[in-house]
Amino acid sequence: MDEVQDRSTMPSSQLVQERVPLSEAAEVFGRPDVNGVTPIIVTPLRSSRILNGPIVGALIAFASALFGGFVIGATWALIAGSALALILLGLGILRWFYIQIPEGVNALLSRGGRYVRTIGSGLHLLPPYLRISHLVTRREIPFDVPVTGARTRDNIRADIDALVTFSITNPSQFVYRISASDFDQFFQASCQEAVHALVRGVTSDDLSDLVRHDETDLSKQLNATVEPYGATVSAIIIVYVEPPADFVMSQEARQLAVLQREEQAEKQTLAERRQADADTLLRQQLLARMERERDELQARLLQIEARQEIVAHEANVEAERLARLEERLRAYPLAAQYEWESARLEVARALAGNTRAILQVGNADDIAHSLMMRDAFLDAALVARDTGLPPTQQDTGGPESAPVEDRTAAD
């Protein structure tokens, strides 16, 4: 219990009342007693406000003046002593009417033992028949409330220390209805009962939440109890809560288990997140590979389509070329035969230049026949150029033309 004072060394009463001379009241209110408690009420020792010192001084000064004036015969001594005696006597009598109340306290005035009114701090002009019966502090008074074995809602005992702050708002009620020591016991019991009621309304898990918490509702409850005595509670603060040692150990073990479970859950969550990230990365890699393969396949399809278009275009070109060739063949059959024979002749020449080549022909006069056909085609081309007619419509003019056509057809 480092945060609170040891209860074994605490004074039996926290609210005390002192009886000192009025001139020492200010010092008493600002100085704790031997038990460390500051008084809240001071009762003056003398009810009379006449100062004995000035009166005694006035008597001594007057006697000295008489002795100096009549015995010694010094007139100046008689005058000076009489003046000093009158001044001291005036100061002593003036004390009957003026009174100084210390700062931070209220004074209760009485007449013949009956309460008259309350005055505050400062210098006051009062008639001599009014006396000061009590001086009551106006400061906020801290009051320690230790509670042992308070039961929570789930039947757990706890030691609690509360600090209650109150002030005396009606000094006359506080002084004349109850004494300081009696109010100490009454207030201690009321505060302990209020703290017990507060603890019964919470569970053991909520005990730590009471520390340093200002209980406004509890202050209202206590105000209803102490208002008839002229006091007002301003604040209640729970400064210390101590559950049983075994309960604290079980709570610590439970919290440790909870922390371990949370740590394990965090690790599992982290592992699941890593696995999910790995799966996501693998899925992205697969999707990227599939995307690349699809792009490659599309590129190949585009190449194939391009090749097909090229082949189709080449086929169209070849068909057009063949059509034109066929048309030319129909228009110029002798020219086509001439080209055919020229090609055969070129092959024959190439073979003739190669001594190692072996060529098999149908007849022995094929080469000579080819040369004769070339000459005939050349003659026909010259005639066509001169006459302007196709070779097929020209008249060869002799019996040699028919055998030539027959041989061409035969070939």
C-alpha cells in the first residue's frame, strides 16, 4: 500500500477542534497539530476583547505621573505620564469595539451565550457586548475513507481507499448541532456505507475502473446526509483499490492466457495472410502466363490468316495468269507450240553439252523436227506482221502447211 497512508498510523480522528487565544487563531488554522491534523474549529480562550497589556501600562504610566508630579515636583513628568496613560487606556478600550478575524475563517458572534450572526474575515467594528464564540474554517477539507472487505456484485472482497472533500457552508449549524469529533465518526460511517454501495454495483473486472474516478452520484447521495449539519460534499475520488491476492493472481493468469491467445491468433492471421498473398501471386502468375499464351496464339492465328490471305492472293494471281495464258493459247496456238518446242530445244542443248547425261527420246528425228517447227513458227510470225492477220487465219499457200499442222497436232 504505497499510494495511501498506512491505516495503523492514521489518527483516530481527522476532524479536530482547538481552544486557543483569539490572537493565535490564524496561526492555529495554518499549522497541523502533533497528529498531522489541521483544526477546523477554534474556540477563543477569553470572551472579553479588552487588552490587559495597554490597561496595565496605562495604570503604571498614571502612577508614575502622580509620583513625578506630587512627590518629586516635576510638572512635566505629571503631564507626560498622564498623556501616556490616556493613550494606553484608549487603546485598551478601543479593543472593545474593533476586532480582527483571520483570513479564511468565519466567526460566530454570540450575546449572553446565544448565537447572533456570522461574520467573515477582516477588521470589524462590534459593540462590547458581542463576543466571538467560535472560528470555523472556510477551506475545503479532505477526508480519508478507508474501506476493508467491500464485496462486489460477483462476491469478491476488495480493500478501497476513498478521498472525500467537503466544506462547512453553514458554520452555525455545524457548530451548534454536532461537534467536530462526532461529525468525524458520523461522516466516516456515511462515507463507508456509500463506498460499500458503490462497490456492490460493480463486478470484480470493473474495480480498476473506479480508481481516480470522480463519483458525482455518490457526492449527491452524501450531500443529502450531511446538509442538515451545514456541510457540503464537493468531490469523492477512489484513490486505491486492492482485490485479494489470489484473485489478482487468477486475473493475471487469465490476462496472460488472453494475451497468448491473441498472439496466437495474430500469428495465425499473419500466416493466413501470407498464404493468401502467395496464392494471389501464384494466381496472378498463372493468369499472366495464360495471357501471354493467348497473345501468342492470337499472334499465330493472325500469321496463319495472313499466310492464308497471301496464298489466296497468290492463287487468285495464278488463276488470273493461267486464265490469261489460256486465252493467249486459244488466240495463238502456234506461238504456244513454238514456246513448247523452244523449251524442248533448250533442254536438248543442255543435255548435249553434258557428256555424262543420258536422255531417252521417242524417235530419232525429234531434234530435227523441233528445229523445223521453230522455222515454221518464225515464218508464220513474219507473215502475220506483214498482213496484220492472226497466224491461224493466214493461207500458207502451199501443200506444206497442212502437214505442218498435222505434225504439230501429233506432237
